[in-house]
Amino acid sequence: MDLDAAYRRCTLASSTSFESMTIYDNLLLVALRLTFGGSPCPSLWGLLSETMADIANTLLVNPFWDHDSVFDPISNMIEPPQPLPADQPFHSAKDLSVSIPTNPIGFIDIFIDDFIGVALDLGDNTSRLQKAISVAIRTLTRPLDDSDVLPRRDIISLKKYKAEGRLEEVKKVLGWIINTRSLKISLPSDKFTEWSRDIQNTLSAKKSHHKNWRL
């Protein structure tokens, strides 16, 4: 799940806006909202976004949360989970060098404004996971109101939510393809091609630079 124009929804205090200034064409521009270039902005936004993730995780493990009655209607826009064919085997994980706590009910994490949720497909885990994130977001954000003078879009990116919100065993997460059944992480073909080209260009540039410095 992705938040729409997340940074632009938060205004800055005067003391913080002075830390998010830039000069363009001899003009000093002072940001009145969070910017991706402002040094204090990521941590300030993290106070909100990570709190949303914490609320969602608390809901998941709360046995008193009735996800069939307390939920956001937006969750009904998503198609049901799509599992892989039954003939594809489940691979066994290798032993880890560190101990990582596991939670079979599910877990939600966030990177800036992208929520990522994962859960074992047992019982009602997937339906709870599907609804927890949107409830957490609504808890901390201002709802849309028809009486607003200026029109506003939903804080949840509906376009991306409909396209990417379905729970699947193979999912693109932050540019990587994660296969939870084969336990493999891979690059999409387009990124593999682009990255390979960048690596070759960098190596060629280094070779040319070294030749120019020969005695």
C-alpha cells in the first residue's frame, strides 16, 4: 500500500522550514511543507509513518479487534489473494546466522510511504492483514470532507492500491521480486538490464580513465 503525496500533507514549523531552504535563480525558497530534499524531513515523516505501522501491527495481534466490523471500506476494492498453483513445491529455508523473531499472525513494515505486509495464509490471517493497514492510516489522518473548499485526494493511493494491494505469494516489493514459496529474491528483467548496462558503462569509463593516465 502506498500513501499518495505523503510528504506534501505535512506542514513545517518555522524553525524546521529554515532547515529546508534552497536557492534558485538568486531567490531563497523556504519550504512550508515536508520536502524530500530537506535534511530533517525523513525523520519527521517517520514519526507518523512508523506510528501507522505500529498501530497496524498492534491490531494484527489484538484478539479483540473484530476485522469484520471495524475496517475501512477501501479494503473491499482489492481482489482476493492469489496463491500459486498447488503443484509448485514449498522450499525449505536454510539455517540463519542470527535469530529473527517470527510472528505467524503477520507483520507490517514501512519504507517512507510504502507499507509492506506479510502473513502465513492460515485461518483469517490474510483478511486481517488486508484491513489492518488502512485502519491504521485512517486513525492518524484527516478524512475527506465534501465541505472542503479545496478538493483533496485520498491519502491512500487508490490507483496503486487496486493494482498492487492484492496479497500474493510472488510480489514486487521496493523494486525486488520476492517469491515466498521458492524463498528467492530477484531483480525484474527491466532493472536487471538497466543495472547491467550501468555496471558495464562504469567499468568501461574506469578503463578509459586508466589509459589516459599511462606514462
